[in-house]
Amino acid sequence: MNDPVLANALSQIAETTQMHNRIAGIWVPTVESGQKMRQLGYQLITLSSDTRLLDAAARDFVNKFKS
């Protein structure tokens, strides 16, 4: 995450939800970004989406079939 304003906002969200005994949740596109969010205090982390997962699996299948 290269944007300091966004990084600060994400940190504030995680801190505020913890102060109010709530769970911070976020959608992330990669495992690496999910790990960063977990380090910030996010507890509900959705990785990718059904469409992206199906796309990645289909591409992997085709690439294996071609080789």
C-alpha cells in the first residue's frame, strides 16, 4: 500500500472498531494484502472473489493442458 492517506484511514478504521468491540472487515485482492490487513487488526478478510478464483483456476487448467 503506497498511499499514506489510505494506509492511515485503514489503520483508523481497525483501531476504531476494536475500541467499540466491533469486527473490522475488508475485501482484499491478494494474500499479501490480506496479511497486511490482519496485521492492522482486521478480523474479517475476504480474499478475492468467486469470479477471480474461477478465472485463475480456468487459466491454470488451460496452461497445464497446453504444456
